[in-house]
Amino acid sequence: MGTAGGGENRDNGQAKLGRHLTLLTALPPALLTLLLLLYMPDIAAGRTISFGFVWIADLGIAFRFYIDALSLLFALLISAIGAFVAIYAVAFLHGHPQLRRFFLYLYLFIVGMLGLVLAGDLITLFVFWEVTSVASYLLIGFNHTSAVARRSALQALLVTTLGGLCLLVGLLLLGSVAGSYEMTQVLASGEAVRASPLYFAILILLLIGAFSKSAQLPFHFWLPNAMAAPTPVSAYLHSATMVKAGIYLLARMHPVMGQTDIWEWTLTCTGAATATVAAVAALRQTDLKLALAYTTVIALGTLTMFLGSDATIVIAAAITFLFVHSLYKAALFMVVGIIDKQAGTRDINKLGGLGQSMQITFVIALAAALSMAGFPPFLGFIGKELKYEGALAVASEPALVATAAVFANAVTVTVAGMVALKPFLGRPNHVYPNVQEAPAGLWISPLILGGLGLTFGLVPELVNDELITPAVTAILGTSETIELKLWHGLNIPLLLSILTFGLGIAMYLGLSRLRDWLSWDFSHAPTNADQLWDKSLEKLRLIAALQTNLLQNGVMRHYLTVIFFTISLVLTYALIRTGQYSLVFEWPHLNLKEWAAILLTVGGALMAGAARKPLIAICALGALGVGIALIYLFFGAPDVAITQLLVETLFLVLVAAILPRLPVFSPGRKIRFRSRDAALGALLGLLVTLTILVVLQTPFDSPASNFFKEASVPQAHGRNIVNVILVDFRALDTFGEIIVVFTAAIAAVTLLGHRLRRGKQ
Amino acid sequence: MNSLVLQSATRVLVALLLVFSVYMLLRGHNHPGGGFIAGLIAASAFALFAMAWGMEAAQSALRIPPGNLAATGVLIAAFSGVLAVFFEGAPFSGQWLQLTGHKNTGGISISNVLIFDIGVYLVVFGSVLTLIFALEEVK
């Protein structure tokens, strides 16, 4: 007990020291933010920065980065919010035994995201895209002892890598059409790409990639499940990163792929549908974190919907909203994390009256929620006004877009109320009576983020001139002027705003009844995407089990049968395909020792097939092997002959060791198997012989062997060509092979050890 | 197997086989032989020893666990591959240091190629013996 107490004290001391040190983890992203801010005026003026190095010259692939206004905006959000999340995580995960691991994953993720948005080469972009997939898998599954977390992590990984594979194919096609993988050249070749017959395929593949990452229908289900991650991760994944990767891709590809009907319609409809579905789902949630997660899906749907258009105001709305959303969503997730930590629950029905004891958190929640709900004078209001203006300007379907936007925003208002009002107002809850205000480390980050939402709302020029307008310009390719202001005058967007507030507040007031109704309705639905996912995974496993049982059922004879049968099929096909050839068979002129070797080989084979006892069969096989070794020796391959002979010897030793345990010669069924095996063996032998004869008909062109013959002495200083090839010309291959040999030995020992233990039990 | 003839012969044969394996390893560059063959010969020597004197005697005669031998071999081969980089060659390319005489006509030279072949030798030697010893335990 005493030692345990002492250990605890020491741990506390270390933790305190560690905590101050871990705050340093926020430093790199913070410094990066400052660096990017330094570049901001230049970039806003239209300059771009490009650097990197050639990666695979033959394929025209470079490891290149490219910074323009659009990537700068994303990079700023990623690094700045990354710094705040790091500060928050230090306090949130205080005392967590795997804090270091957490920060390792978080940094991997930040690097992945930054690389993605700054990539100046399509392949570079893809590499970082995959990095974010892997890092998010690790982060979502951080609480790896929880089965839910593991499932969610795997789901996120599978969905996003599935999209990633499609993206890779799409990017390769795009690169081939554009003639280069370099971002600037791809961006400049929009017309050629749109005129290409491959345009449709490229579009579909890129959209699957973007939609899976940004949780659009029908891939929307993984994002709310990703809530299994620790709250700092959710705050980061949902606000600035991960899910915005798809949006970034859409924005980046807008000048290349956009401005077509199919782009506009697909994005608008998918986005609108996603926003609507997510809005309905958000209303059903009682878990604050889940409700927020669904509002993220709403936001992503809205962004996708807007990126379908190419009108200035719509794109401006999308970019402004993207910026606003990152600020308030990160803050709100952090607030929910604080509530969870201090009150012990995130269930809205159990929370209430926290406002008295948690005044700072309450204020922060209000600030962020007002921005999210789009109340003036917050930046969210400007974003929302722009959204309505943009929605009405969408050329294809203004009514649809505007309706979806109003409904989605109304739900967002409701969820804002759920997060910022419900837990803090009302009677204090008696289940958790002694709730205290969170430590500063927890509320400082959301406070700054929420404060920024207010500051930028009051002085929108701060972000407009150097961030948002240049980013819109970068997307549309033409110089744009956008005005962000709080008062737009009495117009339709303002009316829609008032309608939104009314609807949202009404839904908030009738929330419990609405939820009852919705949950009743949904419980009758036959299935949902999540269940469908489970079912398809199960089917996949069934198919895998089926084919494994069919092809690899663990019986050696079966394996060999499958392999020999497949080789026979392939050889037959090859022989038929080759078509015309005349086989010239000459009676060979061999001397006595060569005939003897052949006799030994053939006799050994026949005897092995006919033998009734295992020992005889194995000895016959040995004779066969020696016969083959002799043939090698007689026809000028002494190295191969020696190897063959040694392998035969060792094989005999090994087989002798396991002979008593071999089940091969079990009596009873052997006749049937024997005849089948003999037929298959004879067939294969015949086919191989035929193939060799056919191959010998064609003139032998041997640049490789000629090279080895000529270069062996002057270049590698060795007269034994076989050995020179092994250890010099093809040394890397040999290195791979010896690793295989080594691995095989380890694997065999492991398997045998397993057998041994099982035998003893 | 408890055979006096085999046991007596083995004492001489094992030593001869091991020396022969080193001989095969070293001559491999110009004549039939090389690390792979030499490793198999060395492994057969210990297999013979194990048959005559028993597995435990063979294991204690080897002194080192054969798995370690194989792992060392992989490391040596990798080291030789990396070595080439320090001599401004591509990884795993042959690098030669001529001590006396002239290349191709004689003299004494050392090279990372031989180091690589020694790695191969150890891997094959160790891996095969690992297998033989493991199978014996099962029995």
C-alpha cells in the first residue's frame, strides 16, 4: 500500500511536469500558423509558392507542394485549430497513460492533412490522403479496449480507403488526360479534361473519393460512428480536417472538373440530400456529441451543394461557411467535452442547470452556438446570409437548394440550442450535484475560437480581404470581389434567416415530442445504412470463408491438386493460344551415363507412384532427385546439380524426421486418390513437356544471358556466372530470397511449436 | 540412432564437411559453389551429426541457436548491401578493394560481394538447421 501511494505521488509529480511539457505540443502547429500568416498577404496578392523534388522521374511523379490562396486557407485552419486542439487535449487527456501515443497519432494526422491541402502533385496528394485515412483510423480507435471504438475505426478506415482507391484511379486518369500530375498544369487543363471522353469516369471516381471522405450520401454513416474517438479528436476531425479533405478536393478540382451540368447536378443533389437526411437524424439524437456530429454532416452536405455551382456568390458562401464552421464546430465539440468531463454525461435528458456553476463554459457555449445558429453579430450570421444569397443564386435548382438550406439551418439552430441552452438552463440536476467549472486548460481553446467567431463577425474585413476573397478567386480562376457585412438590407436572405430562426426555435421547444415521433417512425424503417454496412461486411466474410474452404482447406494433397490443376489449365490455354507449331522430335543421341540418369529419374518416378510403403516412396523420390541432379551435371549446370543433390539429401533427413506422423499413407481411400493424382501428374508432365518442346521451336533471344556472360568477368570479376548473378547482378533479389528463407524457417517453427503444444494438451 | 560406425565416421565427416562448406563458399565466385550451396553443406553436416549423436548433442555442438545464426546472416547481407552506398555505388552493387595484383588476372582482392555471400551462407545454414531441430522436437 505504502509503495503504491509513493508511486502515485511520484506519478503525480511527473504528470505535473509532463503536463507543462506537453503544452509544448501545441507549439509546432502554432508556429506553422504564424509562418502561414506571414505568407498570407503575398498569397492573397496572387503569388503562389511551389517547391519539392522529383520523386519518380520515369513516371513524371514529384513530391511537390503548392501553396495558393485556397490551400493556404485550409492549411491555416488545420494548423491553427490543430494548435488549439493540442492545448485542449493536454488538459482533456490529463493523466491518460497513452498520452504520447495520442500526440503521435495527432501529429501524423496534422502532417497528413497539411500535406494533402498543400500537395502540388496529384500523387503527393493521394499519398497524404491515405496518411489521413490511416491516422484517423488510429485516432478513432484510440480507446482500443472498446469494441465500439474498434468497429468505428475500422468502418472509417474501410470507407475512406475504398474511396481512396477510387480517388487514385481517378487521379491517374486525370493525370493522363491533363498530361501531367503537377497541380498547376492540371489546374490549367480544365478544358481538355472536360472535353475528354474519360471525363465522366474521372468525375465519378473523384466524387466517390471526396464523398466517402466528406461523409456524403451514401457514405454518410461512418462519420457519426467516428464519435467513438476522444473528444479532442472529434473536435479536430469534424471541424477543420478529415471531413474537409473531401471538400478541399472538390474545391481544388472545381476549376478542372466543374462548370458542367453533371458536376453541378451531382453535387447539388447529393449535398442537398445529405444535408436533409443528416438534419432529420440530428433531431433524433439525445447524445450531444452525436447531435453535433450530424450537424457536421449537414454542414458538409451544404458545402458540397454549394460547390456544385460556379457563381461567385455561391462559392463565396461556401468558403465563408467553411471558415465559420471550422471555428464554431471545434469550440462546440470542446464544450461538449467539458460538459461530459465535468458532469459525467452527454445525454441531453440528464443535463440541466449547469449554467450556475459553469459560467465560463456557458458563455463560450453561447458564443459558439450563436455563431452556429447564425445570429448577428457573429461571423456565422454573415455566413448564413451569404448561404441564402448563394442558394438563391444556384442556377440549376434555387428552390430545392434554398429549401434544403433553410431546413438544414433550422435544425442547426435547434442543435445549437440543445448544446448551448439545454444543459445550462433549467433546474440543476441531482444526479451530478457537485459540478464545478472546468480548469483553464479546457476552456481556453474554445474561448479563443468562440471569440474569433465574434471578432470576425464584427470586423469581417479581417478575414475577407486576405483569406476568403483570394480563396474564391483561386477556385473560380477570375478576380472576384466579395463583400462580407452584417447588414445586407431588407431582402429575401434576411427573410429566410428569420424563417430559419422561427422554425429552429419552434423545433427546439417541441424537441422531445419531435424526437418521439421521429424515433417511432425510424424504428419501423426496414434497415439503415449502418446495418447495411454490417450485412455487407458479413457477406464479404462469408465469401472469404467459402473461397478459403474451397482452395485452402488445410490438406496438403488438396493444395497440390489445386496448384497443379491451375498450372495445367494455364498451360493448355497458352498452348492453344500459340496455335500453329510443328513438333520435331528427334531421337536423342545420348551416351550411356546419360541414359542411366534418365532411367534413374523415370524409374524413381514410377516407383514413387507405385510404392505401398512411405519409406520406399520417399527413397524412390530421392533416386528421382539424384537422377535430375545428374542430368543437370551432364548438361553443364554444376551449381544447380550440387544444390539439387544437397536439397535432396536434406529433404530426406527432414522427411525421415516426420515420417511417423505423416497421414499421407492412410489406407482405405488411397486407390481412388492414387488414380486421380496419377492422372493429374501425368497430364501436367505431358503439358510441361509439350510447352518446353514448343518453346524450343522458337529462336532463343537472350540479351540478358548474353549480358551476364559478357559482363561477368570484366564487371563483377567472377567466372561463375550463376554465383555472380546471385550475389552481384541480382543481389537485391537474393537478399529478398534469403529473407523469405529465414521467414519460412521462423513460420515453420511457430507452426510446429503450436502443433507441439496442442499435442501436449 | 546408436551406431558405432556412424558415430565414429561422423566425427571426422562433420569436421571435413564444415571445412568443405567454407571452401565451397570461398570458391563460389569463380567455380561451382557459393553461399547457398555452402550453407546447405554445413547444414547437412549438422544433420548428420544429429542423426549419429542425437539432437541435443547437435544443438550443444552448434553452441548458438540456429535461428540467431540465420538472423545474423540477414543482417550481414543487409550490411553488405548498405556498404556499397558508402562507396558511392547503388545499394547491393559490388564494390572491390584490390590488395595485390590486378583484377581478373589474379592477386588478392576483397569485396562486399563476399560479405554478402557469407550472409547468404549463414541464413541458409541457420534456417535449415532451425527446421531440422524443430521437426525433431515434434517427434
